[in-house]
Amino acid sequence: MVAGARPRRASVIEVFLVALRLGLTSFGGPVAHLGYFRHEYVERRRWLTDLEYADTVALCQALPGPASSQVGIVVGTAQAGYLGGLAAWAGFTLPSAFALAVFALLLGNTDISTSGWLHGLLIAAVAVVAQAVWGMSRTLTPDAERLSMALVAAVALLLIPGAWMQVLVLASAGAYGIMRWRGVDTTSLSAVPVEARYRRLAPLWLVSFVVLLAGLGAARALAGGASLAAMAEVSARTGSLVFGGGHVVLPLLEEGFVPRWLTEQEFLAGYGAAQAVPGPLFTFSAYLGAKGAGVGGAALALTTIFAPSFLLVWGVGPYWDQLRSRSIVRAGLRGVNAGVVGLLAAAFYSPVLTSAVRGVEDVALALVCGVLLIVWRRPPWMVVLVAAAGGTLLSL
């Protein structure tokens, strides 16, 4: 890394407070979260460069679990060690988890999915993701060839959406990068910032990942039924199988929790509430756990669905820099980074744009949010408030 490229390391408290602000304002799903993260960590805090950020996103897309939360864990760990990773996760995750647990315990089957202010929050995500796509494209697709790669990736993902297709597109982009740029100097200024000093404990985290899944599987087999062990096993298994996070987590959660701990109607009501809160959709597990076993169930489901993410990020991350120091990996990442831009561009259209913009009034509100964020450089939380107010007015 070039000297002076990154400012001083942040404290655990600072990491938590920055993540807490993201956890209170990041609406719109995992791709929108990556836009919010880039604004905060790359543009505002300068904790990462665009190249580091893209490599981090590529790493987390390749691992099972919620990609946006894993990016936060990587950034927090790089800034303040393992406690920083925990702090980044807690700040980003606990606001929505708390809100959904309270909703499960107090508000029952209330449906808020059609609220005007909620629709406004989706429109705010349009501006945030548009800014992220534009900013990253300038850095990661600076020539016609890589821009074309990004466009091909976007078209492929629009025609055949899905989490596995995302992995296939990024793998294909990496393979093309290896064939095209192997032997060419593709050295970048920096890398994914999970340093080699964490490598000593990395095998322990990977072993712990295997032990966690095996242990919970055995505990569920012994306890059976609607036990807490079964709830923990369902949550951990879901967190270990889903790539990219977001809505792809829903089928596994529905299969695991319905009808064992709640009804289909209760599940759908909770899903509607999950659309109204910021942060990762994986916090939906707090609602499900609260429905099944109260406050303790909420805490159990939440921690076990995210535990695999910590173990994988801490187990794989420290080796990432060593891998990418090889010319073949650098060439592959050059292609993958172009694929990441295409992935974000495809997600900007669907689901971000298609779920938010229903008419000319929504286009107008999205443009207002874009001007505030990109031209006037107002913070995302202000844009979120404007969008929520605008959505409420449009619904009247």
C-alpha cells in the first residue's frame, strides 16, 4: 500500500458509531447497502480506496452469507481488529434486529408494506445505488474493454437473475481476466485490508465454522422438534448456504421456520416489516426467533445466522492478500472488478429501480434525491429523510 493512502486507524468506538449510522439509514437491500458503504467508507472516511472496496466486495460475494454485512466486518476488522469487526456488525445490524424483534412481540400481524414512507425509502436507494455504480465504473472500468465486460455482465444478470448466476458471472469475468491480462502488469495500489497478522488464527476460525455446523446438526438431531437447538441449526445453515444475502434468504427461512414456530401469515407480516427497516435482511431472523421463543429466541436466531459470516471472513480474509499478490490472481481480479460493476448496474435496474419507480412522480423524487446526494453532496441520512417525506406526500 502506498504510504499515506489511508488515514490513521479508527478506534472500536468510532467503527461502531460509523456503522450505527449506516445501520440506521441504509435502506433498500444488499446492493443499496454497498452504495451506502462506499459513500461512507470510500468517499467520506477514506478507509478504503475504490480498488480495495471492489476487491472486498468480490471476496464477500464469493463467500456464503450476507455480502454487505461481511463487507462491514472486513472494514471493521481492518480498522480495529476483531473487536472492530464485531463493532461494525453490531452497529449495522442491531437497530433493525431490535425493531423487528419488538414488532414480533408487540405488533403481531400488522401490515406496513404499502406505506408511502416505505416506498420513499426505496426511492432513496435508487439515488444511492446510481451514485455507487457511477463512481465505481470510473475507477474499475476506465477503458472500453472493461466497460464492455461490465455491460455484458449486467445483461446476463438481467436475463437470468439469481444468486448462483451472480457467482457464475463473476467467475466468468475472472476467467476472462486471467486469459486476457495474465503476464500484464495489473498491480494495484492496495488490497483487501484484512492483514496477514490475522493469519495465525485463520485456521481456527475455519475449523470453528465446520464444528459449528456439525455441532448444531447433532444437537438438532438429539433435541428434535421445535427446540432451540433446531432453531439455531436452521439459522446457521441458512447463513452458510446463501450467497449474496438479501431476498434469496427467504425460501430457506420459510422452509425452516414455517409452520414449526409461526404461521405463513405471521411470516409474511414479518417480511413486510423487514422491508421497512434499514440494515441487512438477515435480521429478519430476529423476528422469526422472537415469534418462536421470545427475546431469547430472537438473540439465538440472530447470532447463529451471522456466526458463519464471521468465521468465514476471519478464516479466508487473511489469505486474500497473499493470493492476490500472484499475477494470475491480479489478472483475474481485474476482470472480476469489471463484473462487480456489471452486477451493481443490473441490480440498479432490478430490483432497485423496478421496485421503487412506478410513475413520473417517483422519477421526480428520485432525481431530487440524486441531486442532493451527488451534486450537493448531502449525507445519505438526509436523503433518506427527504425520500420518506416525499413518499408520504405522494401517497396522499
